[in-house]
Amino acid sequence: MAAMDPGNERDLQTEVDGLMDGLRSDLERLAAIPSISFPGFPAGPVLEAHDLLVELLHDAGVAHVERIDLPDTAPVIFAEIPPPHPDAPTVLLYSHYDVQPPGDESLWQSPPFEPTPVEGGLRARGIADDKSNVIAHLGMLRAFGGRPPVGVKIVFEGQEEYGSPFDAYPPTDPERFACDAMVIADLGNLRPGTPTLTTGLRGAAEVVVEARTLQEPRHSGEFGGAAPDALLVLLKALATLHDVHGDVAVEGLRREEWEGAGYTEDEFRKLAGVVGGLPLLGSGTLGERLWSGPAITVIGLDAPTVAHAASAVVPYARAKLNLRFHPRQDPHEAQDRLVRHLLALKPFGVPLTVTPGDTGPGYEAATGGPAYRAARTALREAWGTDASYIATGGSIPLVNGLAQAAPGAEVLLFGAQDNLCNLHAPNERVLFSELRATVLAMCAFVREYAAGFRQGAAS
Ligand SMILES: [Zn+2]
């Protein structure tokens, strides 16, 4: 494969168009492998996906490919292409080759591991999240004949969806992950055709709150009215977490104006599947509610079920809360604010037991450096319109691990997914238009970044 002229936008498009058939068939091969690294699923397909990617990397001209084996996780593919000259920057490319389980297969319009054409794309589990982005990285390598104008480090992980001890690994081996910029390709666009850089990730924390009021259930006719009802106590506590508008009412959780792009309310209603005409929670912009402010969700409740309800005062009830907080707030501080709020309540004079659970830090990217400049140019070139900045409520723990390992590196989050991909849901799909544009964007990014770096070094 001849290396193209990296300076020419039209050459790049022609080159990428010529690669698309091959990339599509490799994406189909990869998406046909049920590489689910959850407990209870066989490990064979995960290793098969691993081996296929190693082969594809070799074929794309990457000589140095190794595997990082850690306990309790799938092998991590690590590959390296040295910089073409000493002044060239090094870019780390990340994505993952494992997928979510398909869930209830009867909800799928075609078998989840038989990639099936849909309008403008393909349907299969994991074809967007994150195999499309694995293929986009490969596309970039192919476009440059395995010799991109930057040094490249590739990290393809195999247990992202379930959670992996690899998240904590990069800071223990910083030399290996040293780079000037990283492209974390495990997401995509605000909507198809809208190039998007995700610059913030909210942090997350869990808290369990319990009320114990009686030794055991007591007849609600004889005791109800005076015996303290644990479920009522708990519900009263949960009702204090939001004000009348639905805004989080716990003090000390950071909330700031969101300055990037965002969904319209109608778009969000559709995406969230809000039942006809109902208002959304909270006030202010959606960006503020979803990305630069807190959210508290009651994700589980232990109480008698309606089907098995006895006429009795409930002695014990418990809820699990999921807190999402501002990308820059300290996770323990945020969690502590919620814990203290609950401890201070004592609904009807009953103290609650509050147990803090796991926390995960958020992330906010610095967007003023040369890699961001290059990425903005690249995304505009690939999609024909300026990039939007968004954040996401989901956290990607590995981002923090990589950022700690390479503290000076700029972190870019973009990729081939879009908001209508059905990630983690039945009928996941990816669009060829987004895949093609992502390959173009990756190529244009390394070209622009290398050129900017040279100028930076010369001036
Ligand atoms: Zn993913």
C-alpha cells in the first residue's frame, strides 16, 4: 500500500474511500465474534477477537505488537510505531474489542452477532461500541501504509464493558503510555453528521441508605399510625434530594454553566423515551443538568413488593443511590456531601444508616493545546462542519488512569458512534457515514498534529 501525500485533503478522501470496502468487511468479521468478557460468558470469543486484531495490526504494517496480561482481565493489545523523526509527536490510540451482552435476543431484529445491513450502516452487538472505533484506528494506519506522520501507541482493551483492573494499570507503567496526545475513541457524535469532541465526563459515586425501625413487621391496623414505618422514613429522606423543580437539593455539589453544545429538549425527550408530553426534571440548560451539574438517581429499593405485600408496618427499607457530579469535583467530597445530607435528616426523628460505596472521578479535558487545534481542523475537514463540544454523564475510568500516566498529554475523545446507535441496547447499529468520517478525521488529525508540532518546534 502506497503512503499517501499527507498534505492533500482530496488525496486523503480518495484514499479513505478506497479503504472503506475492506474496513467494512473487517468490521463485519470482528462484529461476528461474540467477545463478551462478562462472567458466565466463554472466554474463547474474546481471545478470538484479540487474535484477529493482532493479525489486522500486523497486516496494517505495525511490526511491534504485544499483549499486556493482568490478572482477572482479558489481554490488552499494546502496539507501537516509533515516531518517523525525533521531532514528531506520539499519539496514543485507545478503543476496546469486548462488547456488552446482547440482552433479550427476542428484542433484536436480527441475531446480535450476525452483522446485518440497515439503512446506511450495519446492525450487531458492539458494532458501534466499540468495534467501529477499533476499525477507524486501523483505517488510519492503512491510509498511511503503516507509517503515519506521528509516533503511535495503540491500546485495544478487552474488558472495558464489565470493568477491568487495567483501569489502574497505566500509572504503574508510565514509560509505556508516555505520549503527547491520546485519542480515546469510545464514543461519538451528539447526532449523526455533527462532529463532536467530548471534553468532560461526570464523576460517579454510590451511596446506600437504610432505615430500621422495628424488629419485625407489625399489623398495620393495630400498629400503623404510631409504629415508625421504615419505608415511609426512607421515602421521606429520598424526597429531600430534589427541590420542587427537580433540581438536586443537596448542598455542596458543584453546578456550573455549560458552555458547549447540547441537545434540544425535544431531542432529549425522544432519546430518553420520555412518555408523551411529560416535563423534564430540573431547570436551566440541559448541558448544566446532564454534564456540569449533579444528578442523583435512586437505582434500587428494597421493600416488600406489591405482589407480596402484607398489611403490616414495614420494619426495614433500603435504597441505593447513584450520584453523578461535576467533572472537576473531588469524588470523596461529592459523596461525603450526599452522606452528610442523609445523616442530618432523621425523618420523623429516625436516624438513617448511610454507607458510602464506590466512587469514580470525573474528567475535564484542557482544550487549548495543539492537539485540540489539530482535532478541530480534522473534524471540520471530515464532517464539513465545526466540531461541537459536549460532555457525557457516563464515566470512563481508564481515561483518568491514562491521564495520570501521561500527565502532559492532551486527551481527545471522539469516534464513530452517534446518539442513535442503541449502545448497550437491542439493535445496536453504526452508520458508514460516521465510520468513514471518523477514519478521515483520524487521518487528518495525525497529519495536522504532526505539521503543527513541526512548526511549533521550528518557531
Ligand atoms: Zn465502549
